[in-house]
Amino acid sequence: MSHDADQPVLALNVGSSSLKFGVFMVGTSGSRVLISGAEETVGEPQEALARIAHRIQAQGLPAPVAVGHRIVHGGPQYRRHTLIDAAVMQQLQAATAFAPLHVPPALALVSAAQARFPGIAQVACLDTAFHAGMPDVARALPIPRELRALGIERYGFHGLSCESILRQLGHDVPPRIVVAHLGHGASVTAVAHGASVDTSMGLTPSGGVIMSTRCGDIDPGVLAYMVREHRYDAAQLEALIDQRSGMLGISGLSGDLRELNAASASSSASAGDARLAITMFCTSVRKQIAAMAAVLGGVDLLVFTGGIGENDVAARTLICEGLEALGIHKEAVRVMPAQEDKQIALRTWQITQTPH
């Protein structure tokens, strides 16, 4: 790729039901978006990519010179954003065991993008990369050494979101930041002098705070009990942990905070359960923020981001209740967008500028 003019880069961010995309003109001066949107991923990823390619062409935009992919988990082999080749794809396939919900659709999209845009660079932008330098006290899990040697440790996620927050802060980065990324998945990260030093998610994106449908941290004895007394297998445990718990499990109604807010304000029989789900979620996040404040020795800035973090004022207010005791006052709280797609484009451009 040329080092002179800005280059068009396609950022792809696949979720459970939709594919977010953006074409950015990226160069040494930064980036600007040319087009962005979302496509349903029901069906083959090739079909969604074909629609994206058509939208790019229909607007007369330049064809991308590189494609960046959000990869949730790179496993123990890949801790940095990296150019994708056959060997990298093989290792990322192996990392599927760590995030079976997230990695397979992302890799299917990589293969589809290689076919749709042949001959151009494809880059894996890892959500775990931001946390790669966490100290041992945060990264190690309290399990036997031989299991830790298998790569079973705290990886942390929402790294692209955290990177985008630091980029947006620019030179105005205080030494002690807590980033609360709250969406369908939710995590809280402690950032000291621009580096991740602890985070709530662990080996997988299932740990940490209560989420929409994920339980977050739970007494491991509950899982042993379900296996022993109710004969749960691995698939049933995963469904329990990732799809049937969290705010959905508590309320018996929904994992969507907007629906729970509406139900809690109604006179329906489910109002009490909806209120309990909201309160438990907010309390869970507040506890993690307090824990990260202890790790950092205080908090200079608390950032809310993600769909809930950016848009739900009531949730932010409830989460912040009592944090004044830790020195976290209103002036130390900011709401910022999670610019993950822009971050993917920037990292992709940087990787392709580096000689390999």
C-alpha cells in the first residue's frame, strides 16, 4: 500500500445477528467515514458481503485496499492485531474453543471477504489485544499450573472499544481510567497510564458483570451442582451461562434493558422481576467499578460506553449511586461512543503500513 494518499479501508464487525460495516478513508492524519451501516447475517456471509459491495459501488466509492475484521478471541497464540494468512487462520480456528459463539461467524466472514476481495490485505483486529500486557496478578486464574500452561487465563474483551476511548481522549488521558462498556455484553476495565491492568471478563466473554443473557461471574459450585444433580452436559452449561441467564433469566421477560424499563414502570405482574433484573445489573456494574477503583488506587475518569452505557441515563444514574464515597463525582464521569469500527479501520491501515 502507498504511504502517500489516504486509503479506503473496509471494517467488518460481525455480531450474533447483524454485520456492522464501514468504509473509512485512513491516512497519517486520521480517518473519516465514507459509508457505514449494518446487514442482516441470516443466511450466508457471502450474501451480506455482496450487498455491502453493491452499496459501495452504488455510491461510487473507491474499492477497499484492505479489510479489517473484529475477532473476539485470538487464543493464546495471537495477542496482537495481525495480518491474516493461512497459518493465522489455522490458529484462529483453534481459538474457537475459547469463544465458540463469536469466533466461527467471524472466520466465516474472513473466508467470504477473501473470496469477495481477492488479493488485498485482510487483518484480524483482536478484542483481546488491548489486555495483552495485563500483569500476572490480573491475568492468572487461581487454577493449577498445568491448566494455566494450556492458555486458560484472563484474556479480557471489548479491547477495541477501550482503544477507541483512549484515542478519542487524545492527549487528555488521565492516569487512572475505568471504562464501563455496557451493551448486550458488558465489561469494566481498569486503565493505568493508557494500559489495561485489570478487566472483568475472563477466559471468555461470559465472565464478569451480569449481562443481557449471560450470568457473568457465578459460584462455580452452581455449575458443578447442575452437572451432578441435573446431568447437564457442556452444551447445556453453555446455554445456561450465555443464553438463559443474566437479566433475561432474572426477569423471565427479556434481556433488553429498554423492554425491562418499560415493564418495570407498568402495573403488570412482571414489573417486580423487571425491576430486580435492572437493579441487579446496575449493582453488579457498580461493584466492578469499585473493584477497579481499588486496583487503580482511585479513579480520575469513569467512561460509560456501549449501547446501554451511551443511551440509558437511568442505568448510569443507578450505577453511580454511592460511588461518591470512592471519590467518583459527576465531573469525573463521561459518556463516549464506542467507535470500534473506526478503530478496526485505523488498526488495519497501521498493520498494512508495516513491512512484513
